[in-house]
Amino acid sequence: MNEVVVTATKAKTPKKEVTRAVSVVEGEGMGEKEGGFVADGLRSVPGTFVRRSGGFGRTTSLIIRGSGATQVHVTMDGAHVASPTTGTFDFNHMAPDNLERVEVLRGPNSVLYGADAMGGVVNFETRRGEGHFSGSYTQEAGSWDTWREAAEAQGQMGNWHLSGGISRLDTQGLSENDEYQNTNISTRVGYDFGPDHTLDVTVRNILSIVGIDDGATLPDRNRVDRERQTIGSVRWNKPVASWWSQSVRLSTSISNLIDNDPSDRATNANALSKFDFERYGAEWIHRFTPVEWDTLTAGLEYEDREADNRRFSKAQNTRAGYLQNQWNPWPDLTVLTGGRWFRESSFGADTVLDASAAYFFAPLGMKFRGGYAQGFRAPTLNELFFPNFGNPNLQAEKSETIEAGVEQVVFEDLLEWSATFFRTNYENLIQFVSVSGTTLPINVGKARTDGVELEAKLGPWNHWSAEGSFTHLSHSDRATGEELLRVPNNTAGMGLSFAPGKWEVRLDGLMVSSREESTTGGRNKQEGYFKLDFYGKYQFKDWLRGFVRVENLTNRHYREILGFDAPGLTATAGITVER
């Protein structure tokens, strides 16, 4: 309960005062355990479902509590990183190197994060350099002719702190034209002027090249996608007085995508598409604490979104202001209320509100929490303006969520468990409808999701530790009564590890129930699956360790998306040198 999280309030907050459901995935060791794919480290988070369209490098999306992939707000060091055209972030190209942690807030938080934060928020935080300078190098090789190299360094010198990482992943993939290359370069540089007075600059550059054999239809031997994304942010925090502090954030996310499909048996003519996407953001936050039991947060935010290709060039912007008040009338009671006013250049102005509370009952180490929140999603540039496809009259999607939860830590932190119950109603959802012989996106959809999220962690105890999570969702289209597409009713994750001295071995399981997919003939039931992963390491020296990773241990045949086979048994071995 003394753990500090940031995503729920945009400020460091002890977990016992957090009024929302938040999960934290530590970046330490994620590279070895998950290889080059940070999305694999999020699969066991309650309420989440990761979907990848086939092999390595293919489009990977994350949904939270049955929401769409466009309804999850993804930030990296404060920079909004989703594509302005599709509204989604491709998790597959994001490597875990130089990450301090990933925080996943489940449920809407549009008051603080604005558009897209209907299902939840995923916040990547780059590592801050601390202590004496140190570094590491990892080399691994595995199935499918896969090679990965990663190097990191971090440290502090006087008031300066620095961290950096670079990684490269190469694999031949599962089929003839399924090669994948990925390079991540990340750095964070900062200066501490004084207590709570800091300046930080973070930059991450992602370059990926992937062969698209398109296994769902006719295999294509020469189609290749090349994408580069540069994400940067500058964050300045400064106390003005003992009761007043302010922070400024400037951020950018610039992407370039080239899709090249030369003529062959699958393509009659050469097809070349180029896309440029840009996001620019600015935020100014003030925090006032006139008395120790009350904190008022006031923020102004601006974001510009642009897209350019051979077919259209459009821009969209958002202006917003928000207020959030955290009231602690007693040390163990936290009450949070907030509201955001925003104006979207595409459809006008609106407001969202939320209210939540948490009470920590110290004798039992138990926290009760609950709340109500509104969310919204602005239509994407594709939905608004794409030629012969877009509808410039679209309005924002909206949602309302109520939830209640309980968390407890007992037996001197040996056991931690939580349970959350929620209901979300969506309206004004954007769906594609045939109008006068043309298919257009229209605000006609309504949906509901009801769910329960359970999570437990045990240990470490006698070198053993265990953890597990389970999510049940009941979901439907409120107009037709049918289940939502690509959303499983049940997901579960589990892990068991044993770490006696220099050894560590871990077994992870993931269960996903069946779900419905859309096909030309209507709907098709996609089978559920259960897969096991193994991880083991041995510390040869203080500065040298070796590790082995086996994914899909039972060589289970399954699909996360209809038509795209997931990889079978995949084995990897490597070493890490630290100095």
C-alpha cells in the first residue's frame, strides 16, 4: 500500500490513496523475460487482452475491459503516441529496453487524459538514471533464426541524471515473407535544480521493417512495411511556494510509414503508399495545497494532430482545461472529483466529469474504493476525412462507468489480493453503415460491458512466489443483443516462480476463452486457448548471467485474431553482462 503510482492522478500518489484500479508492471528484467516485445509483459494484467495478427512484428493492439483498441489512451513520458489516423498504438514495435515501469489504469480517465481514455490508460515511463554509472549488454538467439542484442547504461553525476538503451531484433518469421527487424533507441537526460525542481528530456526512436505475407488471404512474397516513430517529451517541474507547484510538458510523436507492394502473383500492379503522422502536445499543470488535507490540480492542454499521404492531408486540434480536487478529510479517506472542458476542432465543445473515493482500513490492511467516470473518444482523421470513406459530421463516442473494488495486504505483505466490479455503458459509438450505396462511419452504436477483475500475489515465501489474475466480462451490442466482436468472456493469467540463490525458474500460463469474429458469412466462433511459457536464469558471476526462455511450451496451435496463426514453440537462450 506504500507503493507510489502516477497514472491515476498525474502526480506521485501512495497506492493506499489511489481511488482507481491500477496495475504496475516493472521494467526491470522485462527484456530477458519477454524478449523484444513489451506487449507480452502486459498479457496477465487484469482486464486486458492483447491481440497480435500472426507472427513477430505484426499489428498488436491492447483492449481494456472490452473496449476497442481506439478507446485506450497510450502515453510515453507524457507524450500521446497513438496514430492520428487509426487511433491506435502498435504495441508490437515497442521494446522493453530502458523502461522503468508500465502503469495500466483500468477504466476511464478522460478528465486528466482527454480523448481515447474510455477503456483505460497505458503509461510508459522511461528509466531515470540513479547512483553510480552502470551498464549491461544482452545477446540472445532462438527459433525462427531470431537474434536480439540490447545494451543499456544509466547513472547520476552531481545534479545530472542519464539513462539510455539500444536494442535490435531480427527474425525470419513463420513463413516465406515474414521477416522482421526492429531497432529501439531510448534516452532520458535530466537536471535537478533542487528538491522537486527538475528538468527531463526523453526521446525514443523506433524503426521497424516487416514482411507482410498476409496469411489471412493469398500469400504475398514481396510486400514490406517500413515504419519509423520518434517520440519526445520535455518536462519541467518547479515549486513556486510551499503550497503551490507547477509543471510544463511539451511533447511530440512523429511517424512515417511506407507500404511497398511490388507487382507479383498476389498484386497485379505496383502499390506504394506513404503516410506521415504528427502529434504535438503542450500541457501546463498547477497544484495548490492550501491545507495539508486538500490538493487542487488545474491544467491547460493543447494537442495538434496531422496526417498526410497521397490521398488527403488533414489536421485536427484539441483545446482543454481540467480541474481535479483531492480531499483527505481524514488520513485514511481520499475523495477525488474532477471535470474537463474541451473543444475539438472537428465537432465542437463538451465536458466530462468523474468522482471517486478510497478508504483504507488500517487494522485489516484493506482498502475500499469506488467511483463514477465519464469518458469520450474523438473520431480519428481517417473516420472524419478519408476520401470516399470519412464523415466530417461525426461526434465523439461517450461512455459512463461505475465501479467498486477492494484491496488487501495481509501477513506482513506476504499476500496481496484485489477484486473490482464494474459496468460501462457506451453510446454514440462509430460504426460503418451503408448510406445510399456508400459505406460511411456513423454515430449509431450502443454497447454495455459488465465485469469482475480478480488478482492475487503470494510471496516470496521459502524462495517461492505465485500470482494470478482472472477477468470475466459480460458484453453486448445494446441494439442487437449480440456479443461484441473479438472480446473474450474470460481471461486468466498465472505465474509460479522458484528462486533459490543463483537460480530462478518461472512458469507462466495464459488462458483466453472463445470469442466471436466477423466474417463474410456473418459471425464465426474463434476458439479459446491456454498456453504455457517457461523462463529460467542462472547467475554465474555478479556480472554475468545466462537465461533460457521457452514460449508456447506445449506447441499449442491457436489464433489471437481469425486467419492469423500464432507462433508455435519458440525457444531462446542468451547471456547478460553487467558492469
